[in-house]
Amino acid sequence: MCYPLPMTVEDIEEAILKLSPDELAKLRRWFAEFESGMAAPKAREGTAEKLGRIAGRTLAEWRKLSREP
């Protein structure tokens, strides 16, 4: 199932209300893991890599600009 981004909290609430009891239990387990920092490690790594690249580019640009008269 694909949702258009960004979703509002109301959109998420509506989707949750449509879940079966089994799907709701699965969501609860996932959310507990998510809150404890265990869910989706690949997503966190991807974000960290992106932030690292942005930080590196920003630092390189700052160094370049600080050398210019």
C-alpha cells in the first residue's frame, strides 16, 4: 500500500482505525521497537550517511570561503 507524502496525523489515525486486530498488534510491536530505537536501522543509517555528506560539503565550502579574500 502506498500513501502520498507527507501524511498528516489525521491520515495516520484514519489508516490505523482501518487495521485488523492482528495488524494493530503488529503495529504496536513495531512502534514499541521504534520508540526504543531498535526499528528500521537501515533508515537511520541512510539518514546518517546523508547528513554526513551534507556536513562534509558544508565544511568544505566554509573552508573554501574562509580562504578567499
